[in-house]
Amino acid sequence: PGRTDLHRGRCTGGVEHMRNPYLNRRFLDQIAVMLGREARKPSAISERAQEIHVLKRATNKERLQEAMIAHADAKKVHTWRNRRWAVLLVVNLFFTLSFWLDIQILEGALTASRFIGFHLIDLNSALQVMLAHKHIIVNLVIGTGTVFVLWLLLGGRTFCSWVCPYHLLAEWAEKIHLWLVKKKLVTDQDIDRRLRTGSWLVFAVLAIATGYTVFESISPTGIVSRALIYGPGLALLWVLALLVFEVFFSRRAWCRYACPIGLTYGVVGIFSPVRVKYKLESCFHEGDCRKVCLVPHVLDTVIKGRAVDTEIPIGPDCTRCGLCVDTCPTGSLTFDVKGLSRLL
């Protein structure tokens, strides 16, 4: 049991996630990293993973180099990115058309809406409202139930990359930023990721202290959603300022370092069955996946020598955007539904 075969690219004798002490420890580390702690080298690695790490060091470097060159010359595919953009545009267009055509199928905006009579309320918005009112509001709990189950199943931060309209704007701004970096006109500045946890706490305290949902007034997600549906307003100047900051100073700064929504949905998705899974055996460790990732700290495990086992689910802060899956030259990163593979 637990035998690995590097050349045939398979592993036998898999151990259940929750019974594997290495994956359990990694799981807790991933939660700590989501809250802002810097990723660390693992303190313990399974025997199966150690065997593969040793075999990789003995692998013919010329063959590895040839494979990486072939990957660099290969045509890039954007399968998951195109699917994600299509879903995001359709969802937000549905809100807009429902309002402008007055068809009353989907009413409201992303923060709070009603779909064929069923109330849907953004989890972070509902939390802010209840903190502001200082008690649990039954109607809000009912309205968040469907949304909670949906993102619990799909992975909380899937909301960020597949639904949030600001995410798409920031993704386009990121392309400009990367072009400017390539031309050496700007440099990318890292910000302490603990800022996001801090901002979540600050806005929670402000809601309790003021009785007002302060965050909702500056949330670019809500601002862009409402602007698409009801028309633009002065609040878009704040969104523009954020995008300018991200273009000239720090890549994807709001989503990576500040947005409380991302943290809320990350916590919801901790036990999600849908995740990106990493397979150690076939990985080149060339690092392309980390270059395209919105939250590269979740891919710390792909760095050479960091994998604690042969197969590792990526942490809850992953947005399931699929960019790493599209980019990986060997299929070492794939979408996976927990438990389903064992039934097939």
C-alpha cells in the first residue's frame, strides 16, 4: 500500500483525506494562510511523497528541460477562463436585462436579489446587516440559506472569479499592469495579506458601532453590480481609483489584500467538495501556475519539495478560476469533486 510509480504517473493505496495526518496538518496550514499567515515549508512529509521527491532529483534534467521548452512553445489554451468569463457575463447580464425588460424573473443586485420569488442574499452583506442591527434577522437567515449551500458546494471563493463583476474588471486591469511591468515602467508591490483579515474585523466593528453597513457603501462588487443594473453613479469613481491603483502599484490589490467578501466566502468553502487538486508525480515545478494565479499563496505546495503527499487539494482561498488548470503543462492541476473519483 502507498506504492508510487513515477514513470507511469500513478499512485496506489490512497488514504482518506481526514485519516491522513499529513493532509490534516496541511489543511490547517491552508486555513492559517487564508487568514494571512505566510506559507511555510512543511514540517513533515509522507513517505510516499518523499520517495517521489527523491526520484525527481534523480530524473534526467535534460529530458525535463526539453519538456519545459516544448510547453513554452505550445499554444496556450484558455478553456476554463473562457467558461468563467461566459458565466460571469451571463449572470450579470441576467440581472441587467431582468430590470430593463421588467420581466421580474431576477430582481435586485448581487448583494440582495429575488429569483422567481426566492430571496437570495449575499452572505457578507447579510452578516453586515445583522451586525449593524445587533441581532439575528430570521428573514436574512432564510435568504442566505440557498446562497450558503450553493457556495458551500461549489467552493466559497468561486463567487469571486465566476460571478463578481469587479473581478473581471480587475483581471483586465491586471493585463495592463503586467504589460507595464514587462516594459519596466512600474513594479509590482506586495502588501501584507493579513490586511484582509484586519479589514474584515474593522468593517464588522464599524457595523456594530455605527448601526450602518459601512462596507456596502464602498464595496466595488456592489457598486459595479448596481451600476450595471440601475445606471452609473459617482461611486464608480472609487472603483476607478482602485483599478488605477492596481494598474500602477499593486497587482489585484483589492481582491488579494483587502476584500472582506473573499474571506467570508473562503471560510464558507473550507469543506467544499469542489476543489483544484495537485498531483505531485507529474509536476515539472516550472512555476507557470503561480504566475497566473490570483492568489499564488494557495499554490505554495507546487514548489519543489513542498508537497506533503502525492495528491493534495488546494486550500480554501482558491477561487477555482481554472487559470492554473489551463496553464499546467502536465495536467498536475485538475478540478476534482471530493469523493466522486472513488466512485468512478
